Amino acid sequence: MRRKAVFFDIDGTLYEQGKPVEESTVEAVRKIRENGHLAFICTGRSRVMVPDDPVLSIGFDGIVASCGTYGEYGGRVLFHYPLSKEQYVKMITTFRKYRAMYILEGTEYIYYDEEMVKGFEDDWYLRHINATLPHNFLPVQKVDAIEACKASIHARDVEPEEVYRCLRDDFEVLEHVFGVAEFVPKGFSKAKGISLMCQKLMIDPEDTIAVGDSINDVDMLKSAGIGICMGNGSAPAKECADYITTGIREEGIYRAMEHFGLLEGPITDGF
């Protein structure tokens, strides 16, 4: 078998918030690396939101974060595309105009708007960030001091389509549920991040495997040599996948790696 580069989403694929990573998942990632394949995280989370435990402690060769705008391999940053000042200003102005609660997600810090978060004390994501990264969760003050790659909103008390309409020329809008969405610079996605990583490491795109479950995984499932959707995945992710494995709690990762032969033995050919 030729060497493969496998890109795993985190949430809903490797890990469920508040639950341990399945032992079969840890074993599958360990085995594919032992057999000579590469294992990457490929997530919508910013780099600072990728936890050492229980995710990175599994053991990975690299990370694609912030929906393809950041990548590292062997602990070394290979690419990083932060938002421009003009993009920050347009986003912040729009979010404030429509009273949408937002956060800006950077490689080292997450930024929140003190005025916009009022009334969202019950938002699980804000509580999670504040609990896990209290020293990396900063208020938006001077735009010049911000370094972020993307934004997320929770437009609970406004019409989110108006927010999307104002920003669609400059950003990809990924709506997970009504009013909860990510904003990624035009031209970037998890698929773009995989492509950039392949260029840097001279990996043939046909030798890539992507594993995911949600709307922001659709592009990478379509573009990878093989796209695998978890059994617990969303309808859009399942529709574009080459293969649907079992759920995250049903040894989905292990069974998918086994199905495609990555657990059988060492590679016989490189990229």
C-alpha cells in the first residue's frame, strides 16, 4: 500500500465534548502511524483551541486549524493567513450593527466583545473557552492588536441572514444551526488547508483521506482522495462522502481505517 495522509476533524469525529476519546480511536491513529502513514488534525477550531489532552496526546504528525488558514507539521508552522485589519473592521462593524454575539479566533488568543456577549452567559462555547483558556480569552479593544484567522457568531435575537448577506462577498459562511455560524476568509476551507499541506510536504492529493462529520467538513470530504463521514455525521457530510463509517461511539474511526487497509501492515511505497 502507498503511504496515506489522513486528516481527522475533531468535534464529532475524534472527540465529543465532555467525553473521553474512544480507546479504539487512539489505537487506530497509533497503528496507522506505526504503519508509516501520516495523521493530521484538520479542524475549524483555531490552534489555541486544540487541546493537548485529550486530543493532541493521541499523537499526530501535524495540524490544520482555523478552517485551512493555519498549518503546522512536526511542531513547525508551515503556513498562517491571519485576517487583515480591513476584514476585522468590516466584521466587527457588521456584527455590532446587527447585535450578533461574536468571537474572533486566533492562533494564540480568542477575542470577545464585552458589549455583544451580554445576555449570552448561558452560551456553552463561551463558558467552555472561559473555563479552559481564561488567560487567552481577551476583550476586543484595539483592532491593530488582534491576530485572528476567522470568526464565529451566535445570532440568537437577530435575523442572521442579514449578517450573512453583508459579509458573503468577503467570507465563506458556514451555518451549523440557525444563527450559529463560522466566517472564514474567501478561498479558505479545510480542503484548502489540506491542499496547502500537500504542497508543502509534496503529498499527492490522491493519497489523502479526510474524516469528518459536519458542514465545515464537506469541502475536504469532496476534495480528498477518499472522504469518510462518521455515522453520526450531518446529512450534507454524508451525501458527499465516499464512505460512511459507524458512529463515534461505535468504533467509527477504527472501522474506517480497517476498511481501507491502513491497519494491515507497513507501507510499501511512498507518496
